[in-house]
Amino acid sequence: MKAAYLETISLVERLHRQCLEVVKAELDRRGVRDLNNVQALILFNIGQEEFSVGELTQRGYYLGSNVSYNVKKMVEHGYLIQARSPHDRRSFHVRASEKGVEIFRGLSKLFDEHSGKLGGAQFTQATLDEANATLRRLQQFWSGPQSAASRLTSAA
């Protein structure tokens, strides 16, 4: 069981890195040099909605401690529009500018093309649903009250 568990962890990490490489290749193909692949995925997840910076991390659209840096850079380069929250002056809301929406649409089209090719690669809706369910259960295991991270945090 341990070997399979470690392989799953390794595959999840490699898949994430490969996804970032696919996004980087799309940015390069479009000649986008002032946006990195992580920032492009943030834009994709924002889409045409508006979020507080805290909501980006809370919803799992961004993982990492430097979300403020990435938001600042995307604002500076014209991909995001940032405004103070009318309800909480300490909080900021962000939404994609037209330039950011173009990135969202480009990635959405790319992912549409990829999903259209999955059938030819022996994927079915059922196999993807099963994989997603397994990954969700693993996510719940890691974030649950009995997770190793929780035990380490509570022991400190």
C-alpha cells in the first residue's frame, strides 16, 4: 500500500508540473512574456468573476504564500483590475481585465481542444469521474482532522 501511495503522490506532483508546462507552451505560442504559467492559471480560475485575494486561496484556485506578489504583478502588467472592497477596506477584490479575459479564453479553448481529444486517448467520462473521485478522497484525507499535517500542527 505504501508504494502505491507514494506513486500517487509522485504522479500528482508530476501531473501538476506537466500542466504548468502545457500552459507555459501556450503562453509562449501566443508571445506572452509578461505572465508566468502560475499567473495564467490564476487568471483561468478567476475567469470573468470577481474575488477577494483571500477567496483565491480559500477556493483552492491558488496554492502558495506569494499570492499577493502574483496579484501585484498581474495588476502591474494589466491582466487584473484590483479594487478595495466596499465592505472591508482592508480587503481587495480582483477581476480580470480585458487582457486577462483574453488569457482565460485562450486557455479555455486549449482545454476544450484537449478534452475533445481524450476519447482518442482511451479516456471516457467514467474513467475521469473515477480518477476525480479518488483524488477528492485523497484531498479529504489530507485535509481531514486525522491528517498528518493536522497532527503535526496540533502537537507543536
